[in-house]
Amino acid sequence: MADHLVIRSRHVSTVIRATPAHVYSYAADPDNLPRWAAGLAQSEVRRDGDLLRVESPMGTVTVQFVETNALGVLDHTVTLPNGPSVLNPMRVVEHPDGAEIIFTVRQIQLTDAEFERDCLIVAADLERLANLLGG
């Protein structure tokens, strides 16, 4: 039997006291990324068609979101400076207290410590978004 690498996933989420439509529209607007997604965008977003280029902690990355949709899907592919692309599943769903935003972090070519660090960065970004939109 061949060795099989198991890629761990963790769903990181936060509840936001705002409507799902409001959370989705704010999070989907590339101009807002530097305001809340410091783990991804540390500069203004430069547009190149449907591709976004941003300065990130990893260097200059290219980001491409799925098309705007009514389902709350904010999946996006990040192409890293050294070439690999990573699909990041992200959703905004209805919650009894407003909306819940859920980001799936995958342990792809990361040590356990790097994976834990990435999960903490995503959690901080989502908390920042929640604070901007109503807690």
C-alpha cells in the first residue's frame, strides 16, 4: 500500500451581528481586504482583470475570487510568490445572531506549527471583520 499524505482541514469561523448579505458584500469587495484580511492583504489591491494583486506577509500574491453569487460563497484561489496556488473555501451563512463567516484552513505543505499559526491568523482576520461590521 502506498503512503498517503492526509491533509488536515480546520473550519475557523466567527459570528457577526449583521445580515449575511451585508457581511458578504463587504467581504467580497476587494477594496475592503486590507481593512480586515491582514493575513492576506497588507496593501491596496491592484486589479488585473478578475485577478487581484496584493502585498501579503508571504510577498506579492495573486488572488482570484469566485464570481459574485447569492449563496454566500467567497472561495478564492491565492497564487503564492513561488508559484503554487491554494484554493481557500470561505462562506457566509445565516446565523440566529446575524451571519457566520467560515474559512477552511488546509494544512498543505505546512508543519503543525505553521498550520496552527495560519489558523490563528485567519481567526484574527475574521474577528477584525466582525468588529468592523458590528461584532
